[in-house]
Amino acid sequence: MIRPVASKAWITLLAVAVAFVVLPLLMPGGTLDLYPFAGARFPVHAGFIDLATTVLVFALFALGFNLLFGHTGELSFGHSMFFALGAYGTALATKGFDITLFGSHLVFAGSHDGLFALFISLSIVLLWAWALGRIIVPRSSGIYYSMITMAFAQVIYFIAFRWSELTGGEDGLQGISRPHIIGIPDGWLGDATHVYVFTAVIAFLAVAGNYWIVHSKFGSVLHAIRENKQRARFLGYDVNKYRVNAFVLSAIFPGIAGWLWTYFQQSINPDAGSIDYSGRVVMMSLLGGINTFAGPMIGAFVYWDLQNRVSGITKFWPAAIGIVFAIFVILAPRGIGGGFEDIRRYGIQAVFRRIFSKSARIETEVAEELPTHGAAR
Amino acid sequence: MSVDYAFKTEHLTRSFSGFKAVSDVTIEIPVGGVRTIIGPNGAGKTTFFNLLSGLLPPSSGKIFFDGKDITNLEPYKRARMGLARSFQITNIFAKLTVYENVRLAVQAVHDGTASFFFPSRTKMGDLAGKTESILDDIGLTSVANGLAENLSHGDQRRLEIGLVLARDPKVLLLDEPLAGMSPTETHATVELIVRIAPGRTILLVEHDIDVIMAISTTITVLQTGQILAVGTPLEIRTNEAVQRAYLGGHV
Ligand SMILES: Nc1ncnc2c1ncn2[C@@H]1O[C@H](COP(=O)(O)OP(=O)(O)OP(=O)(O)O)[C@@H](O)[C@H]1O
Ligand SMILES: [Mg+2]
């Protein structure tokens, strides 16, 4: 009954570190691109490093989202709001602003300090997530939870879209300079590879933090809530407190991802807070497998890799990705990560049998409102 | 405990769209012993448990536990006061391991008083040791690493009793713990209930008349949401109203 948790943590985190190192080389055009026809059919993509950076940012975004979806069993359909808050917070902390609000003149000159921007962005994200969590959690669960989170995300989206004076409106904010951060020489972040390295280091630290949360005693309570809210409650757990805390914690990661995204893109527009972005992380998590730790990150990789390759051959790439996604959800309901886990546990034949059996059902294992009944009497 | 009742209800009523499942129940349940509640299907036994444990709010009336008015207290707070319940339909973490089920129940004792990010052994004690001793108590040590959903029906019911025991509760509400069990499982579970009974008050809903007569301190008969009779097994056995209404002369 003794399980070596510590050593498993090191193996997982080491694997993540290795993956982050080789990731750029795996992208279309990279030297380790595994796709057999990459050279023949697609133009070699000069921007593969940038694509890898994009993957990292979304991997972090999806991983945080999955703390709620996969681990707590609650589907937020509005997590792009935290990404947008992190991104706009960073952009405004860097560029400053000059606005009139309720008759008073508000001016901020801006600062190039990256950690200052991170502090400001995360403060906004945490405050908003905490307030929302307190409003949403006691009042809703299931589909209503998804709808309410989506509605609040639309609020953020339309503020970004309409409040031109602050946010630049539809065009967003451009010309955001790369940050000054203690320990990083000025100008070093001017290079795409360096931006990747910077993003990878931050993402890795955040992933390690996420791993720690998921595997802590706190994380085990989230799993209990996912499996059976009622049982957890009657054991004495303050279930709603955990649901609020999970909501807030899961907002931090998209917030950090938004911070990285702004520095990487050096511009930001309302898309960051769109339903489209919220939906993408749902898709990435399901593609990669919501019940495995690394699943959402794998999903982010597959999504962007696919997007990049398919958009090279057809302008209907969103439709193509939609089809791939649908096929995946039907054939591999536990995602890529879950598929690997099943193969390891039950063998490849059993997994294939299930894929091709007519009785294979779509089962995301998200806890339902009713307790899972072991056996009816 | 400053009072000599485990539970007290005053005019407790719960209706479902006009139909009174529990109707004006005023009762004091003394501390200690196995207090069995019997009654025909639909008598309101489970609804009564749901009111006591906080799963359902009452339509009117009051509930007192350990001297305090808990009528509007949330279920998790009642659990923390030492009130634990099992459900008529097995209610466990089906997709977690048996070990993890019990471990979560043991950990729950410390929710609100210890940090689950930086767990301290001085505050929480030996969680693993306590988990293993409960697994031993309910006889599930050998299957601890399997998923709870793969247990036999009887073992799942015993697991739920294990979850309920983790907090070392003063009062246990057990809703038909023997339902659907084989004779061997029934025997082992009755023995378990008798073993954990000293020092606690057990409210038991059961249909198995032999078991009821053997282990009950008192029996409360519920019919159409109202109390028909309260007494020792012998008194209930010879109570005419009960004979007519419920036991139908079988005893
Ligand atoms: N949530 C509910 N909504 C509507 N009616 C309910 C609800 N819960 C219970 N009832 C009704 O209340 C009455 C009492 O039900 P309850 O489950 O308390 O009976 P019981 O004594 O536990 O019966 P059994 O021996 O079958 O378990 C029944 O008529 C039932 O249909
Ligand atoms: Mg019942």
C-alpha cells in the first residue's frame, strides 16, 4: 500500500522538461518533425519556434482549465476571460493608459518591469475569479455552471471589445515591448528562440505548481468532489469552499499564460477573451485526455500542430479540426493520454476492440449531479 | 454531552407537493443504543433521515442535535458535529480505490482545521494508520487497491459504513445497511454494527425482522409519516396497533 509518490513526481516533471526541450524540433519544419511527408507536401515552416511558443502558452492555459474540468469535474466555458485579463493586464501595465472614468482622469505611465506586470495581472485575475467563484459556485453546477461562466466571459470580452479608450477596442493594443526582468539581460528577449526558452522556463514552473496542487491532499478532495459531491459533503467537506478555491486556482494558470502571450505576441486583441478561445481549451483537454495529468498539454500540441499543417492545404481547416475532434471523442473518449494509460493497463488489443465495438460509449467521466450508485438495491 | 438526547424533533414536517412524507413528528431519541425505525415502504423513514442529516430542509418544525438547533445547518457542518449517515442506495466514490475512499473519509475530519497543501502530522495524526485500521475493521484490506465500483454489493455497503466510521461519530444514521446482502454478508455486517455500537447512538432503518428484534434497544414504528408506536422489541412485538398496521401478525 506504499506508493512512491515522490519518485513519480520527478519522472513526470522530467518528462515534461524533456518534452519542452524537444518541442520546437517536433513542430512542422523542425528537425525532428515526425510527420512523414512534412518536407514533401508542406512548405517548411520558418516560424516553427513561434508555433512551439504558442503551444506552450496554450498548454499552460489548458492545464489550468483542466484543474477544474478534469480534476474537479466542473466545466467552465469561459476560461478565456482569465487569459484575456492576464494578457490585457500585462499590456496595460506595460503601455500605461490615459482614460477618463466617471469624470475623473486616470493616467498611468506604464512600466517595463515584467514582474510588476505579472503581479498586476494576477491580482486582477485572482480578484475577479474569487468574486465570480463566490457568486457562481453556490448557485449553480452542471450545465448552468458552464453557461454562467460563459456569460461572465462575454462581459470581459465586450469590455475588451467596446472600451476602446482603455483596450484599443477591436484592434487591441500593439507595440508592447518585451519585459525587463531581473536576471535577464536587456535585449535578450528580442530573439524568437530566447522567447521560447523564457516561456518554457515559466511554463515549467507553473506546470510543477499544478502537479503539486493536483497531487496534494487538497487535490484529492477535488477528486472526491468530482466523483460524488454529496458523499464528500456528508463526510464533512465544505464542498463549496473547495469548488471556489479550485475555480480561483484554475484561473491563475490562464492568467500566467496571458502574461506570456502578450510578451510573445507584443500585441493583444479581444480574441483572447472570446468564446472561441474558451472552446479551444475544452477541445485541447478532451483531445489530450482530461483524466491524465499531461493530457491537456498533449492536446495543445496536437491542436496547434494539426491546425498548422491543415491550414497549409485548405482554408477550411477549422472544419477539418472539428472533424478530427469529433472522431477522437467518439473513438478515444479518454483522449490521447487516457488511451496510452488504457493500453498500458489493458493491452493494445483490448483498446482496439473497444474502439471498434459498437457498444463503445462516449463517457467523459465528469461527475453528474446524482451520486454514482454502486448498485441499486 | 450536556443533554440526554441525541436528537430531538419538534413538529417536524416535510411535504412533497402537498403530500406529507413526514408529518408533525415530535420525538426525543435518547443517547446510546441501537434505535431502530421500522415502517412499511413509503412510511417516510428515509425522508426522516434526510431531514435529520440535512439533505432536505423541513417544510416546518425544528431539529435539535446535541443541545443545538440544527434545523437550518448545512450537512457538512452536521457531519462535523459528529453526525454521520449512510444511504439507502450505496453512496461511495465508485471510481476511486477502496483505500482512497477511506483515506478521504479520514482526511475529512481535518477539513477546516489543518492545511491540505502543507499537511502536518502533528495536526492530523497518522492518516495512513487510521485508514488501514478502518479497512481492517470492515474487512476490506485485501481489496484496498481495487476500484470501489468493482466490489461486490455487500462489500460496497460495508465500505460505506467504513466511510461513516472514519470521523468516529457520536451518532450514526444507517439506512437499510443490510439491503441486498447475502446471509453471510448480513451476519458479518450485523456483527460490525454491534461491535461499533458502544459509546454511540445508532439510528437504524431496517426491514429484516430477526435482526431488528435481536439488536434494537428501542423500536420506533413509522406509518404514513407519523409515529405509530415506540418501545422495546418486546413491547412492539405485542403492540396491537403495530400488529394490525405493519407486522400483519407475522411475529
Ligand atoms: N424527493 C421526493 N420527492 C417527492 N416525493 C418523495 C421524495 N422523497 C420521498 N418521497 C415520497 O415520500 C414518501 C416517503 O418516502 P421515503 O423514501 O421516506 O419512504 P421509506 O419509508 O424510506 O420507504 P422505503 O422502505 O421504501 O425505503 C414516499 O411516498 C415517497 O414517494
Ligand atoms: Mg427508505
